[in-house]
Amino acid sequence: MLPVIDNQYFSDKLALSFHRRRSVLPNETTAYRGVHGGHDLLPALEIDHFCSSFSRIRCSNRVGERLLPIAAEFLQERGAEVLLISSPSIPTHRLSLVKSSMPEAKPYYQEDSIQYLWDGHEYSNSDAAQASHRWYLDLAFRRARLMVRNIAAGKKCLCLGDTAAGMALNACLQAEHVCVVEENAGYRKWVRQNIAFNHGTRIFDSKISLHSSLHSVVGGDSPAPPPSLFDIITVEVIGSADDDLLQKFVRVAAAGAKLIVQFTGTSSDAVALTQSVGRVSLQHGRSACKVNELSSSSIDFPTHTLAALVDSSSNSASIFTFLID
């Protein structure tokens, strides 16, 4: 007899998938991919579990969209309160399963003690808002923010292209001073709004400085020393690295500084980035070595199956940490 394909059938598949993921992850892990499409016999459906009350559902076509109500009910039964939905034809992007008795002035995504604005404000339809959403949720970027928060105590930080202000907001909790550089005017307003939403505008007078150009921070191309040296430098790189930009970073890096690159690209681009950092450092009489690498893909599968399931030619988000002496 053929199995009956009904809602309970798919609900059982969801439960089995989540159980399999939890069985191979350490107990302290709270964020993982609970469902991964065809690998779990749930085509076109992916579910990223961030905590007991917060998950994201991604549907790549209408087949996955038909499973959306089942997935939402499954997660709600297990304590989910907010779902983020990414789907080609369903307009809802944020679904609240629990009705709060308190009016929410501005929707936000909360991670630890930091609140990242989501939408419902003047920049909700801007490119800055849309670009920041991947910063909030990408697992590699979340790990990078936590790493910066842990190592920034008493140090000076430079954050370039910090679209969602995630690095700056985590760094300022511990750092002596945080310098944020954003050349795009729309992104710069978004960064300022996120920082002010968490700390108020007075923080710009004391702990955080916001600049529209890297030139004012680096001091141009003159042989004179730059106005300030930084212990931590963060930047997002998409695809190939720019040697001119890397030279400016090496110029303002203090001895023993950490260059944290939020990288999105192919494996060949990643190799080229590592080589560029080393080459530019030597040109300035410095040395650089990669000390850490984090990937958002490694949370989806056990390490021994990752190589077989991830195409090395496709783009993936990774975090590279370089030590510059």
C-alpha cells in the first residue's frame, strides 16, 4: 500500500529532520539548519533555527510554499514566536505567531542585548535595509560579530562597509573607540539609525565616529603617519579583493592588529584574498598570516559530509581573520 501523503506525513518528516540535526550538533549549539530541502525529502524548503522562539523559512518555488503552513504550525507547536519568510510569491516577510500585549514601536531582530531594526521605518524599502537583512541572519556574520565583541575590550576598531552596524554595535560594548566608515549616503543613514536606536545619539560624541570617506581616517597617500592606528579592522569583501584598499588597512593597522574580512565569493577568490593580504603586508614591511576561518555552510552538515554537499565553485559566506605584525 502506498503511503498517504497528507499534512501529518510532512510534519513527521520535519520532526525527523530536526531530530537528525540535533543528534550531530553539540548541546550548546542554538543555531542550525533544521531542514535542508531535498536532502531531507522536503523539496524547495529550508528552515534555519536560530533560537527556541525565532526561525526562518525559505521556499525556492511554489512547491515549498505549499509546505509553508505545515512548517509554521510545526514550529509554533515547539515555541516559535516569530518567523522570517523568504518566498518568491508570498509578500509576508515577517510573521508573528504570538500577539504581544505591548505595542511594538519599531520591528527589530534581537541578538543577545542588541536590537537590529528590521523594517517599518523610513529606510525599510531602501537597498541598505535589504542588504542588512543578510548581515543579521547569515551564520558566519553572526559568529564574526560575537568574535569582535569578545576581543574588542579596550581597543580601537575600524569598521568599513558596516551596512547593518552589526560590527560597530558589538564592538562599542567593549572597545575604547569605534570608527565607522560608510561612503554610501543611504547606508550611512541606516547605520546611524541602528546605532542611535540602541544607544541614543550622544554616543556619537564620545565612543563612535561615523565617516563618509576612508581618506579622512587613513590620512591620504602622504608619507606622514595616519591620524590613528587601529587594533581591529573589519571589512566586507565580495569577490576579488582590492589591493589599494588592503594597503590602506595595512597602513592604519597597529602592531598585532586583527583584520577581519567578511568574505562572499568562490574558493578561488578566497585563495586570492589570502595571497593579496600577504603580498600587500610585505610591501609595507609587515607580515600577515591567516589565523582563523569561519564558514556559514559548516553549520548545515557534519564536517565529514560538507565537501560532498557544497559545490566549491559556488559563492559562500566566510570570515577570515588575519594577524598583521
